[in-house]
Amino acid sequence: MKKAKLIELLAVYDDNAEIVTQTGESFNHIVNLTDGSIILSTEKPIGICNRSGGYVYPTTTKGYAGYCPEIDEDLYKMEFTEMMKV
């Protein structure tokens, strides 16, 4: 979906309405990829990819520590720099 279409669809809703996933999860992070895509994530990033400089998010793929949407790959812990936990 394009940003303009999303804005058009959201225009009919109350400005104070909360946007959540189909299971009620809140979006915790928004990022713009180098290709112009926008990602709304329910997960906060856990690191920065050593190859792309993009955010790394938790992964569910066994044997890997994170996932980088910028390069569309699961990563081992040594392939990204962990973010400080706040």
C-alpha cells in the first residue's frame, strides 16, 4: 500500500484513534528504508546491521539473533551491533 492511500483511508477515522495490529498490538517503531518503503513494527530494533546500517529487529528464525529488513536477511549476533537497552 502506498503512503497516500493509507492517509486517504485513515482520513475518515477520529484523529485520536489508536492504530494497532489485528491482534491488538501497538506499533512501537517506524522506519523508512533506503528504497523508500515504510515499515511499521510492533518490535523495537535491537541493533544496527553492520552491512547496511539499517535497523535489526528480533527474529523468530531458529539459530539467528536478528532480522534486517533493509537487506531482507536473518543475521547472526556478530553481523550487527546491539543497541543499548533503555
